[in-house]
Amino acid sequence: MRLGLTLVRRANYRRCLPNTRWYSEKQTPTLGTTIKPDPHTAQHDYIGAPGKDSNIRPIIRHIPPNETPLGKRLRERRLEVESWNQDFWSRHNQRFYEEKEIFIKAYKAKGIDDISGDKMSVFYKHFLDKNRKIHIFYNISWYAKNLDLLLLSAQYGVQNLWRKLRRTNST
């Protein structure tokens, strides 16, 4: 979800070690902390370890002291989209594991303890077919939300460029 120029700058966030809870681009992975950083005092964004329910890494977004209204709107919109995504995948994964457990119990009730990959593939196919409309709706919503973030990011980039140009022209 980090779009435009920030994608390149923040790409090194992904080097987070599995046992590290919070990690920023300014730290090495071994310096991670288990304490959730405060966005008001943090100097940059932090990426957490994957959540147990959604498997999505939470992001603590840095709040700059001189944040513009457009910058605040972009940051808040990113938080909304991340929260929506987190909620969707938490619910989806919960449904998946519940249905998988029911499928496994049905085979165990028949006296089959070792379920082959072929038999599990039947469950996976059934689950995907059953949730096809949900996935289509999710993808359409996800693209719309990302387009909104892209437009806000572009506006914010133009605003920052304009502010820098005005600052250099005034000196």
C-alpha cells in the first residue's frame, strides 16, 4: 500500500526477522522491539510481525509534527484501508480454519486419520468455489481503495513538490 516514490524508499522494511516484533527502516532487524511504538514520537513508520489471525503485518505510521491536512487525510485513509484489510482477512481465515476442521473431523469420523493432499485439495477447491463472490467483491473493493490512495498520494506528492519549489524561490 505504500505507493509512488515511497515504495522505493520503504522497500527495505520487508527484511524483518520472524522473531522481531517491530522494525523500522532505520534499525537493523536485530534491534527490533516488542513494545508497540507511539506514532507521535516515532521518527518513521514501523512494521510489525504478521498478525496471528490475518497474517498481515501491522504498520505504525509516523505522524510528522508539521503534517498538512492532505497528509493527515492520506495517513488516516491508509489506516482505514489497512484496518479494513485486516478485518477481512481475519474473518476469512477464521472461516477457513473452522471449515477445514469440520472437513478433517468428518474424515476422522469415517476412521480415516491420514488425509492425503488430494483429499485436502477437494476441500480447498470447495472453499474457494463457495467464497468466489466474496473474493471478487474483495478484489473490486481493494482496487477501488488503492486507486483512492494512489490519487491522494499523487496530490500529496504534488503538494510537497509545490511547497519545495516555493521555498527555493523565496530564498
